[in-house]
Amino acid sequence: MPLGPPVSRDRQCFLSTLLSWQVSAACQRRNTGTVGLKLSKVVVVGDLYVGKTSLIHRFCKNVFDRDYKATIGVDFEIERFEIAGIPYSLQIWDTAGQEKFKCIASAYYRGAQVIITAFDLTDVQTLEHTRQWLEDYPCLLPVDGEHFVGSCAGQHPLVPGTPHVPSKC
Ligand SMILES: Nc1nc2c(ncn2[C@@H]2O[C@H](COP(=O)(O)OP(=O)(O)OP(=O)(O)O)[C@@H](O)[C@H]2O)c(=O)[nH]1
């Protein structure tokens, strides 16, 4: 079945048919607390410079900044949605990829429902390290979902001699 985007730009969830039956039923009963719908915590981890902050800014603000500013410790954004008429908040925690900040960030991982492990599509090592990120922090698991997201942050040529990867990949 082809899946359209579940959430529109104005943050209204319009494809209620995509919701699980538990969520739909809870929304109809206006009893979303029982399925933890009102607030969810997402943590984005991954190596330095792979595009974690860019990914979050694109999702939350629909912007892209070419200038690199390393995340210091952790940062977070809150996105508010409506799902089947019920207000819903998504806390998105942006962590620093630098080794020296790892211990700070780990304190914020607890209670996350979703972990996104980000990597640079042009650097296979950053993909290999995604497993390490989860193994280093057993407190990250178990979570309800784990997603791998690739970006082209490094802008390395994909094939020798070809131009750099375009800014939108
Ligand atoms: N071309 C291209 N550049 C990207 C992409 N995503 C991120 N960048 C660039 O890559 C650099 C690093 O991006 P960030 O989002 O700051 O990376 P980060 O993983 O949050 O870095 P840390 O905070 O140090 O862990 C920035 O200069 C971005 O503009 C992408 O998909 N394509």
C-alpha cells in the first residue's frame, strides 16, 4: 500500500487510517493518556558532523543551514501536532557527536520512545558506528522504535571525479 505523508505542513495528522487501532480507539475515547500519545521523546544520536542538527531543523523549521555549529552537550526542539483532534507533543533531543560530550548526552536518553541513529551517506564508517552508539548506551534500549537516517553531510564525491553531492540528497 503506498503511504502518503502522515502529517501535513500545518502539523495536522490527516491520515487517521494509518494510525494503529489502539491509537484510533484511544483518540475516539479522548483517552490518549493510556497509550502515551500526548508526549513522546525522540533522541537523535550519531557521529560528529553527520547532520543530526540539520535533520531536526529541516523537520521542525523547514530550514537548512550550510554553516556548521557543533552541538554542545544536548539541545532540543518541541513539535506540536494534532492527531485525530488530540494535541500531541514530540520532544526531539539533539545530541552532540563529539566524544567529549557523550557522557553528558547519555543522561538525557532515559525515557525515550524512539532513537534515531544518524549517519553520513558518504561515509560508511559513520554507518558502522551507529551500532556502537546503541551498544555504548544500554540505557537507550529498549525503546519502541529505532530508525536509521542517512544524510550527505560530508559532501564527499560519491564516485571519484564526480562533482560533490548536491545539497539536497
Ligand atoms: N550537502 C549536505 N550537507 C549537509 C546535509 N546535512 C547536513 N549537512 C551539513 O553538514 C554539516 C554538519 O551538520 P550538522 O547538522 O551540524 O551535524 P551534527 O551531526 O549535528 O554535528 P554535531 O553537532 O557536531 O554532532 C553542516 O555544515 C551542514 O550544513 C545534507 O544532507 N547534505
